[in-house]
Amino acid sequence: MSILDEIKKPVDLDLDKFEPYFRSSMSSKVPLLDVITNYIYRRKGKQLRPLLVFLSAGLNGKINQSTYVAAGMIELLHTATLIHDDVVDEAYERRSFFSINALWRSKIAVLVGDYLLSKGLLLAIEKNEIELLRIMSQAVKDMSEGELLQIEKSRRMDINESTYFEIIEKKTASLLASCSANGASSVGATPELVQRMKDFGLYLGIAFQIKDDLFDYQPKGIIGKPTGNDIKEKKLTLPLIHSLSNVSKKKQSEILKLVRSSKRNNKSVEKVVAFVQQNGGLEYAVIKMQEYKTKALEQLAFYPESEYRKSLEMLTEYIVERRK
């Protein structure tokens, strides 16, 4: 049994029931949409977000129909944002498969993303789940702001550590915070407990993003070299930001010049990766990731021991230990 299978054990039956529920929530009478949503459904990932919703609900009460609505809305929102991200990033692969914009072009991809987002909103309205909708809408707003802030700062290449954390809190962590908060809210948890679970998801999401940023500097694939994708996209992430803070202005200018030329020059990427490795960037990022992991676990420590708490603790450990 894999670690993820063990984490899922308390909500296995709920996740099995969620599959057809989610599939039906994407359905459309427009043939093209049905073809595309079927393609999306068959290539779904680990479904960490519905898992987080169900475990958070179980930790705070009894899983019910509102929990399914919460998980459905968030998975629709997450899927929509992935499609829109691929358009923005001009990415033609997603999880080793062609992206929607690669197969059906950007205009259709944007419209499909809009469709899925609207389906998520309608799901909440039709079930009169206004509080769940409020929590999710805040996440949509934060994610959009985070993406735009990153684009703005990446163009000027003036991201410091505090701006970096603002970006990842909005762009990534806000969605996981929405998952855990909506899970708790769906079972009638008090506002204080909903906030506690929101904080848990936020800290978990920050740790998750730092781990993703570390992958950029670690060997991958057959050639065993770091991908440097963030560097090529001129995204200044924590390992590089910290390394730059440890050197002179002259050295900073030299490294940033390499970053600017990295999209068309693999040698530049290699030099930036080596610079980060030599200036403590990776070690510092790991320390910060562990700090946020600890903060997330502290939120769970408030609850009595249970299978749901154990799974959430294991999920937290899994997120910082995963290899992809």
C-alpha cells in the first residue's frame, strides 16, 4: 500500500462516491465540451484537494452532502485554474499529457476554464451553500491577485522574500486553505475551528509551494539535470532570492543577467543553479519549508487523536517529503 493510499483510508468510500459526482458536475449538452471534460477527467491527478476537504470535514464532524459540494466546487475551480495557467504560461503539457490549449487552442481552453469555474459557482448556489461559496470566492480573488503580482514582479525582477511569501500565499496556499476551511464549514464547525483549519491549509500550501520550488534545482529525468523551468520563466523563487541576498550588488546583477538570458541558453540555467547550490539557497528553503510544516501540524495538535487527524498529519509529511 502506498503512503497516499494509507492517507486516504478514512475517506476511501467518500472518495469513491465523489468520482461519479465530480464527473457529472462537469457534464454539458455541448458535444465539444463533453469531449474535453472527459479528456480532463481521465487525466486527473492525485486529487489532493478533495482528499483535504473530506479529511478536514471528518476531523470536525460527520461528512455529508455539503462536503461533496465543497469538494466538487474546489476541484472544478482547481481544474479551471490549471487550464488558464497553461494558457498564460503557453504550456503544452500537463502531467506528461497534452494540455487543453495544445489540443484545442487557447481560445477554447480559456472558455473551458470559464465553464468549469461557472459550474463550480453554480454548484454552490443551486445547493444554497453560500458560506462555502464565500470561502471559495475569496480563494479565486487571492489566486488571481497572486498570479498578477508574480507577473508584475517577474518582469521587473525585484522580488524579495516578503513579496515571495505574499505571492505563494495568494497563488497556491489560498486554495489549500479554502479546501480545509470548506471541509470544516461543511460539517457545521464553529467559526473558530473553520479559521484554525484555514490556517492549517495556508501553512500546508506554503510548504507545498516551497517544495515545488526546490524541485527546479534538483536532478530530473534521464539526463539527471535540474529542469530550471522557473529560472527560464524568470520566476524568482525562495532558493534564488535567499542566495541573492547573501552576495554583493555586482554579483546580484550578474546572476539576474543570467536569469534574463536563461530561456534561450541552458548554460545560463546551469550557472544560476550552481550559484544557488553554492550560496545556501536550497538549505534555507528546506528550513523555511519545515517551519511551515511545523506550523501546520500545530493547528492539528489542537484536535483529539483520530484517524482523520493522523491522515492529515501524514498528508503534511507527505507533501514535504514527496519526490514529484
